[in-house]
Amino acid sequence: MRAVPAVVATGGRSRQTPFVNDTTRRPSPLGLFALLVVVLGVLTPRRAEAAAFDLNDASWEGCTELLGLARELLDDDRVVISATLDWEQVEAEDGILVLHPVKPMDAEEAAAFMKAGGRMAILDDYGKGDQLLEHFKITRRTMPSRPQSFLRGNPAFAVATPAFDTSGNEVLGLHPTVADVKQVMLNHGTGLRHPDLTPVLEVRVQRGDAVTIAVAGQIDGPTEKGRLFAMGDPSAFVNQMLRYPGNRAFAEGLVRYLADGDATDRRKGRLFIVANEFGEKGSFGGVTPLRKSIDRKLQAAADALQELRDDGFPWWLHLVVAALCAVVVGWWVARALVRLYASRVPRFARPMPLVAQGGVAGRAAVLSSDASPPALALLELRSALSESLAHHLGAGGQPSVSELIERASKDSPLPSALQTEAQEMLRAMRAAEDAVVSGSPARVSQTEVKRAAATVQSLLDQLAVDAHLPSGFKRRRGRRSDEPSDTAKEQGSDEASS
């Protein structure tokens, strides 16, 4: 239990008695060091590793082969890779290849780009690309458990074949991306479903209808017609899978389809390739609405918090936190070593505050305290006046102050001005008593208390009332310095008698 310093009332003001609180607990350096270790352990990020589909990763699950293939088919300046897709830099004749997005894309910008004549391909299986596909009514579906053809005895490595575009009973042909493809090896992909889009690749099953793995469609705009290509297996384009001739031919066809167009729409645009965790900024056409700017900033803040929770703080921030913790611990240790402690005063030797004492001293301390309301002093004056008059008149019972003043004034009439002051004082005292009893604040000023004290003194003087004081108090108070004491008077009388 924490000790409370004693309050001593001195001259109407309170002060605290200084003593050392020996129950206060201070943190130890060992505890601070343990806290520092725990904080650094929590904030330590995992080892940075290249994610799948990384365009700069040359391992089996990277996409450096796809990037090299695109630069080989197109000029280097026509292939753009970036961690942020700037919609203001994208033109209507360009193409966008999206690999496994881990954050939802802006469907409004994608739709505006394709309605202006642009071409976009979304290759995603279990990322956040499904939210953009749902905007165009494309939904995912599971792959068949028993495909007709698969590799290594594992149905997850199903074999997809080109799907013929049909219109009624008429076969229209193959999609341009798979014109030179016989089969594509898949790797744990997902199927896609859309009633109106053209199927591009499908996985045939032993029984039942084939499952579509890639679809393509036309996005109509006011004056132009764009293209949307969607596939449920981006793993078909990783480095290890591009060693298969069908996968490589399919990748070449997709790159040419996005950047160079097809027989119905020849173009010479650029190819933007983004993968995994990429950002977006700007707006297609160069005008970004305020609402979209705010939404993107909020989304960026939410993504930053999520990344911080998943991967921890960067390495430089760890050094800053460690340095600050070391400075704080050093400051605390230095402060604790040079601190001077005052000696403890024994509890029995500590002075007792006047407000805790009884008698006249305690009552005076309570009345003179700044925390005491002036109404208490006013009521104390009324009590002193009542006791003095009752003692002077020898009245019994509990007569009111008004009755006592009326009885005393029969022998010594009061001036009219003093009577008026007395009546006003008694009304103020009754109002203060009512306020104290009801618990409401009593509006009594120090000036009113001083005026009441002067009125009480005038009443006692006018009525010739001798205030009731303790035995011997009046004589000690009124004795002059040259007046002999009572003991001296007794000794003098004894000597005279002898």
C-alpha cells in the first residue's frame, strides 16, 4: 500500500511533510534488458526470399525466362516492368500482363483501359485477381479430380489443350494465342467459368464436360474494342514450365497478342508486366478523381500495416530502436547511480497534522484551511455568539440567536443601525446553514465573514457581554508586562502577614 504524505496546516495554508516513500518500486536494468530483447525478437522480420513469379528470380519458380522471351520477341523499350503500374503512362495501344496479383486491382481503371482499346491478361490461381475477374462476371472453379491427361501420376499436373471457338454448330477456329499450341502443362491451377467468353484452353476429363482453364473476350467501348484474357494457372509461365514446347509457344502467342494485336487489330504497343505485390497510381487518361486518390491512400496505409505485421520492420528501423533503447537504459542507470536519497523519518517522529488533532487547534486549522468553505466560519461565528449570549444571560434550553439578542437588548438597547446589521447577518447565517445541510454550494465570501465577525464583536461590546473563555485565559491575555503574576502576589501577601 502506497503511503500518503501528511498535510500540515500552517497559517491557513497546507504543506506536505517531506519523507521518503519506501514502498515505490522502480524497474530494474535486468527487466529493461529483457523487454528490449523481447521487442527486438517480435520486430525481427523473416529472411527476405524471392517470391514465386518474380521477374528477377532465375530459380525454377521465377519468371526470368518469360521476361527474356518478351524482350526477344519485342524491342527492349517495348517491355516495361515496374513495381508500380502507372495508369497515366499506359496508352490505349499497349498491353498489360498481370501475374498472380496479391492485392486487389482497380477495376475501374482496368475497364477504362480496355474500353479505350487496350488489352489485358490476368494470370492468377489463388491470388487477389479473382476480384477483378468478378467485375467482368468471371468466376473460379475447381479443377477436375480425374483429368484425361496429367503428368507424373498427379492430377494437379493436368494437361490442357486448345479449345475451339464455336458459334452454334459452326467451328470458328482457335484463339490467336494458341494457334501454334498443341498442349500446355499445368501446375495446380484453377478453372474459370463464364457463359459468353471464348474458351482458349480446357482440361478434358474422362467423364463429363471439359473444364475451361483460359478464356478471352471483347470489351466494348464507345469507339474502340479492347480485349480481356484470363487464365487460372500462372505457374504455366514459370522458368521450369517454359521448358515444355507447348508452354513456350503459348507464352509467345500471348506476348504477341497483347503487344502486336491480331489479324483484326494490328498494333505496335508496349507490354507492361507486373507480378505479385505491385502498386497502382494515376488514372487512365490523366485525370484522377479525388475519391479515388483518397481510396488509394487509405488502401496503401492498410497494405503498409499488413506488410508490417507480416514481415516486421526494416533492418534500419531495428538499429534505430535498439539505439534508442540503449540510450534510455544508459540514462536510467546513470540517473539511478548518482541519485541521493534522503534519510527516512521514523513514523512515530513525524508531526501530526493539525487538521487531525482535536480541540481548539484542530478546529482552527480546519476553519483556516483553504479547502474549507467560508460558510463554516460563518456558522462558527453564530455558534460563538449564541454560546456567549446564553452564558451571559444564564439561559437554559436551546433558544435561537434572535431570542438571545432580544432578551439581552432589554437592558442595553441596540442602535438601529446595529440591529439592521444583526438581522442581515442572521439571515446570511441561516442561508449558509441551509446550504450546508442540503449539500448545495454556499455562496459566502471572505468579506461577508469579516463583516459578520465585526458585527458579532459590536454586539458583544454593546450588550456588555463578557465572552466565555477558558479559566485563566483572559488574565494571561490582558496582563501587562509590568504586572506581577499571581504567584508573586501570594508571596507578597505572605511576607506582609509575617
